[in-house]
Amino acid sequence: MQAAAEVPQSYNQERSYVPFRGLYDPCPPRGPRTYVVPPNQYITFQPPNLPQFTPAEALVYGTLWPALFSPYRPQRGGGAQ
């Protein structure tokens, strides 16, 4: 089986923000928080002739269409805690 092709991302799916901290907030400050906006939020219908992965690549990426691919990056180390 060949190595899967690199999927170019046209925009950054990961967003970040800094939580509001009040002047008299007793909690320690938290750093920036991140979240992922999945690509299906921007594609409201299936356009005709959308490029497709090969069947083997589709199994690796979890989707048939490169436009709907969103990589998963675990935020913490593996294993149940």
C-alpha cells in the first residue's frame, strides 16, 4: 500500500481565544484555549465533481472527500485518566 498523499489545508481549522478574567476573579488566570471548527461547517451542500480520495486513502483519512478532512490532534497524553 502506498503512503497517503499530503492533504493541503486552505485555512486554519484551529481557533483560539483568551477567557475573560475579571478584576476580582479569585481563580488563577488561564492561558489561551483552543478549539477546532470542522470543515463541514463551511460546506452547506455537496458541490458537483468534488475531488475524491482513492478508496485506500479514504480509509486512512476517514472521509471520501479531501475538502471534509479534519486532522485529529489529541490535546493530552494517551490513556484513560
